[in-house]
Amino acid sequence: MSTPGMVPVLRWTALLALALLTPPSFARTWHINPDGTGDAPTIQAAVDSAAAGDVVLLEAGVFLEQVALKSDLTLRSLTGPTATSIDAAGQRLYCIYTAGSVDNVTVEGIRFTGVGRAAIVLGGTNILFRDCIIEDNTGGTGTLSTHGSTRILDCVFRRNSALAGADDPSAGTLVLSELGSVHLEGCSFDDNNGTVIEAWGAGSSMVRCQVRGNWAYGTPLLIAVWSTFDLRATLFEGNSGELLFGGRWGAPAALLSATRNTFVGNHGLFEEPMDLTDGSAFHANVFTEAGVGFTMPTGLVSVTCNDSWGNGTDWAGLDPTIGGNFSADPLFCDPDAGDYHLQWGSPCLPANSPDDCGLIGAYGFGGCNSISVTPESWAQVKARYR
């Protein structure tokens, strides 16, 4: 016969015994050096040996490899992308890739370069790229090609030339998302040749990015999206190419939401009307220093609170006196130096914008051209008038 309290004690005793008999499962970190020393001779050897949840950690240096990744793995550098590279050296198809679908993969703090086809090809779900540099790659239909849900955060794409094929001079794509969605945030695209992003899946987005000095040779598409797309707080400066949101080559028009972006000195972005799905919207954007600032798209599209100023033609196919749209100097802090924050008194600041539009453009007040106030005592004030 058990006494009161004995049953709970026996239960916890049994659970404790089971825990002591079951070996703990801990994720392992594999340290890899470019000279072949470390926990494995190569990145690939570490990946092949890693268990679910393990981290493959790269020491500083250049790794001349092509790496096939697998699910439930983190590939990370110890010192960041300026010190750690995976270099295809022009002799390999990819830097990293997956042979099939993978899930739960993180790649962080690595530079990818030297590829003649596609630097990164991944398929699967819950894939994260963070703080990576993808630069000086040539060729390939997608410099970073994904086939599933992918997040790309705080990455740099520069001096890549994405071509559709070895004998095809038309532009390929820097970020190609054929299935699922891709979310770009805090990334920069500088001096690349090719379509910046081509997204086929629903729910893709580009937020707080900078797209500068890119051009699309051959097939002149800077952005090509075939489904829903959210474009927010992004700078487009000095680019050449079209914005295509479906409605071509038999594809349906896309549903676009473009909010608080700044477009400066671009060629071809809004010169032709885009074919958009009803319900698309342009809200609180700045368009300046282009041949045509903004052309009204087809479809039932909402265009509100935008500033188009200093273009050859500010507005095409649109009455700017409705919807809070206007044409006025946005008063950037220092556009010659690439600073598109707003001066005090800008019509795009929330306190000055019309119809309660709030902030207009990608950047808020930059601290320039403001009035400084120096506190003085009453004695100091009286002394100035003696």
C-alpha cells in the first residue's frame, strides 16, 4: 500500500533514471580551415559528416570548393564575408548547391565568387542567407537561384554579369525564385548586369534595399515578377531597364504594392505603362531625374501620395491633382553624395506632406539643414544687450 505522495515520487524517480540512461544530443560545430586542417579536410567532408542541427564554421581564408548542402545545417564564417570566401575560380558550376530539396538551411557571413554559371542554387523551404557577398560572377540564368521559400538578409550583390546562356547575350537574373517566395531585406545591388530579381511564386518582397547602377542588357528587365510582390522603403538609383510585373508572354498580371520607395535618375523604369492586377497600389513614392517620372499602369491601380519632380515628364496618363500626388523638390540632404535622406522642410516629411500622407520616399529626416539651438542662461542673454 502506497503512502500519500509516494506515487509522484516514484514517477519522477523513473523519469530521472530514463534521462540518465538516454545520452544527450548536442549540435556539433565543425571547424574548417582553408589549408585542410581542422575537424574535416574540406567543407564538403564536414557537411557529409554533419548531423541535423550541426554548424560548419569556416575560418578566414579562401576555400576553392563546390559544396553540396543538405537539410538542417548551418554554414557560417567565423570572421565575416570580407575575410572568408568560397571561390569557384572559374572552374566549377557553383559555389554551393543542393542536389534536391533541402529544409532549414542557414548560410551566413561568406563571400561567393568566381562562378561561370550560378554561384548559389538551392531548393527547399526555410532557407536563410544573411550577411553574404556575391560578387564578380559571370554567366548563369540565376546568380542566386532558389526553388522554395528563401530569405536573403543584409547581403551584397555587386559586379555580377548574369547572362541567359554562353551564346546568348540577353540578360539573365541575379536572384531567381522559380517556386515559392523570396524575401529580400537590407540588401544592396550595385553595378550588376542582369535582371535584379525574377520571382514567380506568390508572396515575394523587397524591403529596405538599395539598387544602384545596374543595367539589363538584351532582355531589358530590371525587375520581373509574376505574382504578388511587396516593394517597400527601397532606393533605385541610376539603373537602366524595365519594371515588369507580369502581363507578358502569356503570364497573368501581377499584384504589386509599392510603398515609400525612392527612384532617382533611372532610365526606362516607368516610361511604359505596366500591366497590373486590379488592387495594385503605388503609395508615398518619390520619382525624380528620369525621362518620365511615372506612367499610369493599366488596371484599377491606386496611386496616392507620390511626389514626381524634376523629370522630363513628371506624370503620364494621370491627373496628379487627385489622391494627394504632387510635384515638388523633395529636398534631399546630399544627392550628389548619394544621401537621399530629407532636409528639414521637405514636402515629403510627415509634418509637411499633403493629405496626411505620412513619410514619402525611402528615407526620413537626415539631420541636415536643421536649426541648432544653444541654451543660454538669463545672465548671458542680458549681457548681449548691454
